[in-house]
Amino acid sequence: MTQNESAPERAARDIRKLIKTKGLQSGDSLPSQRMLAGELNVSRASLREALATLEAFGLVRILAGKGVFVADPQDGTPRDAQSTRHAAQVYQFRLAIEPYVAGLAAQARTNLHLTALQNSIEEMRQALLDDNLFYAAKADTEFHNILLQAADNPLFAKAMHPTAQSIHENQMLPFANAAAIQAPLQEHEQVLRFVRERNPSRARDAMHFHVLSAATRANIAFLRP
């Protein structure tokens, strides 16, 4: 899986290793971007993309004019009030739609959908073993996209398409919580179990739990009716 990594993805993995090997803690600063680019043997453009992705995961904070700092995943992953509010809105949107989609998928799915869902779970499992958060997040997004297809109602996919990038970024947030890094995988397995069993109510409940738990892992609170 790692052989297909782009330069920014490889740089981000190397930065995470650097943070671990040097024992950097929340609030500690990373070397300057010029020094990092040289140390990691990547272009400044690839480094900036890598840092932006790590910031989306909640693993670093980029402060203009000050530098890049290690972030604490438990202190509220998004870096400011505006992004926190946006993340909360995305979770509200997901909670309103995705459990219903999972329930429909449990009724309308085909064996091809089941195979694709299982494959996405295995891809996430391998990505986590490889400590590759990028592929884990991609597999997470793919799992939810397959459920949209399995629900057999294209209006759901159309409704979610304008927010697809925001949803993908939203799905990245919980992976910053190292203590619960396996939780999304386990929750996907539960959703798939009930989709496979054609149990719409349990599939719906499992997805409801998954979205709420993801928000909790990302330290995002939001209003619910």
C-alpha cells in the first residue's frame, strides 16, 4: 500500500515518525519548513501539502509567522472556532442522513456491495497496521460511499456530493486520537454485520453510534434534537 504514496503522503508519514522519535509533545515546535524540506528530501510544495494534511488530522497546528507545532488530539482537533463549528455542522448533517442510508443499504444491498464493503474494511485494517492514516481515512470514506450506492437511491449521493470534501476531512479527525485508532474499523465491522444480515434497524443504530462516537473521538460537540 505504501508503495503508491505520493511525496506529500510520504513526507507526512516521516514527520509523524520524527515527532515520535524525538519525543515531541503538544506545543513543541517542529524545525522550520526549510529545514524540514531538506531533512525529508522533499520540495517545499510537497511539505506544505503534508503539513496541511497533518493539520487536518489534528496532529499539528500551523501558526502564521510562528511556525508549526505539535497538537494534542484531545484539546479539540480543529484549530479555531470557525473550523470547530463547521466540523459540528458536518457531524449534524451526517447524523441526519447516514444512519437512514445504512438502514436502506441493509435492505437493498447486493453481494457485490458486501464484497466492496468488506474490501474497504480490509484496506483500513492494513492501513492502520502500516500506520498510514491517509489510506485509513480514504478507506473510511470509501466504506460510506459504498453504503450510499447500496442504499439504491441516487438522491442521497446527490445531496451529499456538494459536501464530499468536508465529509472526508470530517472523517479524518478521529484518526488523530491514537488511543482509539482501531475504533472506526470496529464500528464499520458492526455496520457491515447488520447490513449483511439484512437488519435495517440494527444497521441504522450501528451507524448512528458510529457517527456520534467519531465526533466524540474528535472532541466535537454538537446540538441534537
